[in-house]
Amino acid sequence: MLKHQTLNFFAILLLCVQPCIAADYTVENTYKKLIKHYPHMQVPATTLPDSVIAHKALVYKQTKTSAQTLDIYQQTQQTQTAPLIMLIHSGGWQSGTPALMTALAIALVERGYVVATPSYRLSDEAPYPAAVEDLVSAFHWLNNNAAQYNIDSTKIALSGGSAGGQLAALLAYSGGIVDSSDTNSKRFNVQALINIDGLSDFTSPEALPFENNSAKSVTSASKWFGGRYETIPQRWHDASPIFYIDKNAPATLFINSSVPRFRAGRDSAIQKLQQLHIPSEVYQFDDAPHSFWLFQPWLTPTTSVIDDFLTAQFAKTR
């Protein structure tokens, strides 16, 4: 009887703990964490208005372990092609889902964009560079299906928040090629990048104390990379967007919280862009938490800043 009770206890413990870990980074959980510090913040509605339609869980890639999907949001009455924003979710490379970006996606669609929010393999399933490989596949899938969804393939922006911002920047600056030995793939180019509180340089003095924190046995970054910086420094270097900035880099908008940690490498990236005469802009909130793009009152100005920047950049492609 005692053995049976013990087994039941551990079964209940597993049922409690595992879903909590898997669902840790959600809008609801983040709201509960931040509300005491930001009592004026609000969770935006994610119910689709009549003006927006969503194509959900479109499979863009089948791996050995999972199907990767994306959601496409667009105006219900869209009759002409529109610019595309591929919007990548956050979660420290180990959690999160495309649903995190729903409110921002809806707001951007209402400004006239088609928005795609892809899933990608997280670190528990596969280490770096699997997420990058998935997102490259998502990009090509969207290009190949542009006509079906009224996407203007000459006006594409990559964006994301936190881990998603880092991934968007890595894709945008590398053109989808992060393996220097890859001679078969052809790089792609996008017209704009919006990096929302995502790291530009994992190897910088601003990033390493957090991402390679010696007080922790493992960090989100070291889990994703499969090792600490001192063990596999080249992998940390290869995942840093700043090292891919060249003449092909797109115009870049950095949108940042008031937390310095999450703009590591930003100023150095801007300096490299300026040397190449590539436009860059910064919008930084004076008092906003990391994950600000998930909530009001920051969602609306974030949408406006993105729209203003893309309107200016896409006008150059006409």
C-alpha cells in the first residue's frame, strides 16, 4: 500500500511539474510576474476582429521529431499584395509558442501587413542551429507560397522579440547561411529587420555575465548551444548576429526595453551599419520591462514605430 501511495505521489508531482515547465513563458504567466512592478499594464485582446483572418498551423517543415508550423494573419478583404513581416516568438530558445505574438500580429495586420508567426525547434528538442534551419525553411515556404497569401515578396521584414529578435537578426544579416562551409545554399535578402530586445552579440562583455553566468550550472544560452562559452566559443560567435553584418545587411530598427541586458551588442552593431551606410534607428522605452511588446501600454507605440520604419524602407523598393 505504501509503495502504491509513493508511486501516486510521484505521478501527481510529474503531472504538476512538467506542464508548468513547458508552459512557463506565456502572456498570462509573464503578466502575473510583472503586474506588481507595472500596475498600469494590460493584456491586449487576442480575439480576431472581423477585419483580420488567420490561417493557423500551416505545416512548413517536417523534421524527424516534429512538424513545424506557422500562422498567417492578413486582412479579411485583402485583394492586393501586401508587405510581409515574419515575426518570431521569444522564450529563451527553450520555451514559447507563436501564440505569444498574436496581439502584435493583429495590430500590424490592421496597419496593412501580412504577418507570419512560425514555430521552431526549441533547445529541449534540438540544439543550435536547428532553430535557425527551421526559420530558413519557414522563410522559403512563405516565398514559395507568396501568391496564395497575397504577399509582396519584394517587401519582406524579419522581426522578433528577445530570443526571436536575436534569431531574426541572425537570419537577416546572414541571409540564412550561418555555416561557412555551406557552399550549396543561396543566401536570401530582406528589406528590413526589426530587432525587439534581442541580443546582437553573445560574446560581448554586456552579454557574457548573464548568458554565461558562472553561478548557474546552465543558462538558456548554454543549453541552446550545448555548452558554455569557454568550452565552445566558436558556436557562441557563430550565433551572434553582429558578425554577419556586411553590405547586404538590411535597414535595421532596434526597439528596446529599459533593461540594458537585452541590448547587448546593439551599439556596436549600429556602428558597423553606419560604416556601411545602412540605415538604422533606435526606439527605447524609458520605463518598460523585457517582454513589453506583449502588453499595453507598449504594444500600440511599438506597432506605430514598426509601421513608420517599414513605410519609409519599403517606399525605397518601389
